[in-house]
Amino acid sequence: MCASLDPIDWPATRAEAHKMLDVALNFLENARDRPAWTPLPTDVRRRLLCEALPEHGKPIAEVCQDMLDDVLPYSGGNTHPRFWGWVHGSGTVGGVIAEMMTATMNSNVGLCSHSGVLIERQVIEWMRQLFEFPAETGGGVIVSGTSMAAVICLAVARYHALNKVRQEGLLSLGVRLTAYSSTQTHVCVAKALELLGLGIQALRLVPVDEEYRMDIQALKNMIHEDRQQGFTPFCVVGNAGTVSTGAFDDLAALATVAKENNIWFHVDGAFGKIPEFSKTTTPVTTSLVA
């Protein structure tokens, strides 16, 4: 057994890596020459699902060939310019190169002094400037995606309502928290409440109007009724572009309701904020920065 993680044959490995990079670039460059999505044949599906646990590793060239035969041709399709299913990013050539270099460095940006930590801080600052968040209080973290972002944001809202929750936990505090979002809100909000120990029943789904915006009066009524029944409203979730219809809630009105009730206001702007960078659209979230 070799004591090193290095390839036994560097030149052959280098050639295989170069080949796979060319495959990746060709895949993106020639996307328009193939269907947006290709169904998985039965034999390929069986190989991907039913292969026995390997007892020994494969040469990297064989693994790459498996990728070319059974994986790459049957991708989800979101890299195709005519993929219209769900809200998935299409990726870029720059992303391919960045992922390659990221894997090469294999950085942990949780601590220490190295370039990866500084780059993360710089990107966060660029985002703060781009989205016009205040320099004094604006900040953030980079996470894997919107669902994880929802967990972190609602955890902050929970801590705002219960600043002893990190030390004492939910059970000892004996508080029944409630959050509010429209019926059009992405399921990641409900999942976040589950993961935070609040349960899906803590989410109040507020009706929407004819334009799929949250009904402000209905929200006020629900908050009042919950308080009357001993619940503690802690968060209002507004939508800056829903995944189903692209609807924008009346964010300014929601912000006012949240402020009047001392409730955390969270805006899901996963993709709805982007159109505001266009000179042909009317900004709807900039006024929230205060």
C-alpha cells in the first residue's frame, strides 16, 4: 500500500485531468446542440443505484470514464439555456475554474490567517455594497444555498426573541413562538422552523390577494389572535419574488407591521432582488434599508 495520497503516475493523472477539463468546457460550450434533459436509460439507472460496495479503489481513468458514460450525459439539465424547470442556476465557465481551484486549495475559512478567509470577507463586503446595506450594521456569512440561509436567518430571529435560548434551550424557556409568511412562501421556511425545534405548526400561512401578495390586514389579525392565545409572534417573512409566480409582497407595509409589533422581519430575496439592478425595473426593497 502506498503511504502517500499522491498519484502513482503524475504525468498520466495530469493528462486525465486535462482531458476532463476539456470535456467540461465542451459540455458548456456545446449545450445548445443537445436536448435540455435526457432521460436515464434503465441500464444506466441500475448501474448508478445497484452497484455493490467496492472493496478496492478504481484507477482514476476508469472513474472518469464512468463519469462520461453514466453521469454527465444524464445531468439535471439546468446548464442548458432552455431549461425552465425550477429556479436553478445555470453555472458558468468561471464557476468551473473557480470550483477546480477551490478543490485544489481545500480551504477551511473558519479560522487561521490565509487567503481564503480574506476573500470571503471581501466578497461579503462587496455584497453589502451591491445590495446597499448599511456599513455600520451590514454583514453576513456565505452558506451553501437558500435553504441553509433560511435556517440561519430564522435562528437569528429566534435569538432576537429569546436571547437566552442558546444557553437554556427552548424547553426551559416555555415560550410558544409563531412565525408568519404568505401561502406562496418557499418550503425552506417551514423546514427551517422544523430544524430549529419550533415545529411546522409554528408557521402561520397568511392568505394572499389577487396578485399573490400577503394580505396585510389578515397578518395583523393573526398576530393579534395569537397573542390573545398566549403565543409569542417572533418573525414575519416577506417575499421579494416567490418561486411560483415571482410575486413581491408589500415589503414596506410588512416592515411597518413588524416594527409596530417588535417582530423580526426577514425578507426572502433569493432571486427577487436581482431585477433591481436593472435600470428598467422599479426598486421595491431599497426603501427597507434604514
